[in-house]
Amino acid sequence: MLIDSHCHLDFPELAADRAGVLARAKANGISGMVTISTRVKRFDEIRAIAEAHPEVWCSVGTHPHHAHEEPGIETADLVRLAAHPRCVAIGEAGLDYHYEGDYPAQATGFRRHIAAARETGLPLVIHARQADDDIANILEEETGQGAFPFVLHCFSSGIELARRGLALGGYISFSGILTFKNAAVIQQAASEAPADRILVETDAPYLAPIPHRGGTNEPSYVRHTAQKLAELRGVSLEAIGEQTTANFFRLFSKARPV
């Protein structure tokens, strides 16, 4: 069995055939998934999906691309919404310097999400893109004020961020990017990371793994990422399934196996 630790079932590409997406996931041994929040103002929609499907959990948070849209979302708001029984994580939040954006708003939101993770004990799902040093520096600074659980989701950063995040007790989640031919650094991180700190995800509908690259991604495709992770680590797919599933339920401790 495998868990897709990060997907977006509310996005139009998956919402149009959500029943089919969930059925294909089950047929491929995907026993659970987390549909991730990108806007707190849309949490009701995310929550409803998780309420309707026992194999789906959700998070609450504001993606850095939308940080400027939700400047009024405070830590207390995140904590209150995260009390819902199907909400198992905070985020996704973080820093993204790939596009021009309101970077101060991203940083402010990131720290508010960290505070919510610290207060609730729920893992923070971190979006990090071309912001390695700032992400690592904030994580180290904030951990000094009190530890909090977190995962560097859809890892696509440099090896140094992986090492600094792991040193703080964080987890790393690998997406379909791991299967790409130009992903040597990410593959190195996947090979080096401790076995008890690795997860798999799709980030669906984005980043479909080989052999589906270029198409719409969906949770059933997490098997391809898990297979590549197994190859890199010299273990079986079954072993990766057992390890990443155990890791998932340790980190996302509010989730319960279906």
C-alpha cells in the first residue's frame, strides 16, 4: 500500500472526474491521500472532499503564490480550522522565488503557518522553490523558538536544504520529478535521506511521473515515484510502500489508517 501525501483533488483537472480518480487510486493500491489547501478561503471545499471520502484527509493553509490574497489570515485562524477531525496538516506554505511575487507577504505567512504547526502539533507542508537559503534560515530560526513537525514537499531544491531540513527533524517528500532524467540532485537526496524520513506524493494534477510525463497527474501515479525511489535505494517497491506509509502516519499523526 502507498499514501499520496500531497495532491489537489479540488483542482479542476481532478474534480471533473473525482470518482474515477479515487477509484483508480484504490485499484493501484493507494490507500490514502491528503488533498492540500492552497487558500484558506476555500477550506470549506477542501474539508468537504475529506468528509465525503474516508481515504482522503485535508490540510489548511495559504500557498505562497496566494499569500498576498490572504494577508489577514492569522495563526489563530489556522489553529481554529485545523481542529476539524479530517484536517491533518498545516499548509502548504513557504517561499517561492521562481516568479515575481510579494515576498514579504510570503515570509509573514510562512512564519504564521510555522506558529500554527508548533501550536497544533500538526505537520507543516512546506513549499520551497528557488528559495533554499531563506527557507533553511527561517526553519533554523523558528526551530530555535520551539520545534515543530514539517515536510519539504515535492522536493526540488539543492542537497544543502535537504540536509539542513533533515538535521532539524524534518521529512522530505518526493514527487514525479524524481523520475525525470535531469533530476540528479533530487535523486541524490532520495538516496541519502534516512529511511524513516521519506515520503512520496504526486502534487497532482501537476508533475506527472514518467511514463505519464506531460499529462494530468493523479494519485494512482504515485506508484511510479515509489518504484523509482525503491530503485535508487536498492530495495523493493513493497519495502518502500511499507516504509513511506509508516513514515506518513508517524508525521501525519492525526490521520488514522482506513
